[in-house]
Amino acid sequence: AWMFEHIAALNTYAYSALQKVPGLKMLTPQPGRSGMLAFVLEDRDDKEVVTQLCDKYRIIVRNIPETHAIRISTGFYNTAEEIDTLVQALTT
């Protein structure tokens, strides 16, 4: 139970924190139901964002080619600080 609670809480934190990124449109309708969140970034190529996050920040995310969305997954091993790093990376 603690594992799901942590994942759900971190997912909810990420949902809220990512709202601060300019041009980000959240596709996930409700946070905390699972560890996954999907969003699109206006005027940015999803594949390029995935590559940039990996190469520059060592952040692993996936793109969803059909919708040009980016998907993050929060796990029991992730931290709020990692979410903050993601938000900062997407903002710069």
C-alpha cells in the first residue's frame, strides 16, 4: 500500500508542478490514479524533447507518436526533486 500511495502522491505532485511549464497541455485527466502522466508541449517536437531530456539531464521519458505527447512514469524510486528537475528542464 505504501508503494501505491507514494507513486500516487508523486504523480499528483508532478501533475501540479508541470502546469507551470509554458505551452504544456496536460492530457491525463486526473492525477494520482496511476504512475503515468501524458502531456503535449506546444510548438515543440516530442522526439526532440525526449532526446534532449535524456542527453542533457539524464531524464528518461517516452513519446507517444500518435498524439505527439510525452509520457512520464513516476515510480516508488522517484523523488519530488526529480520532478522539479524535469519541470526546470522543460522550462529552459
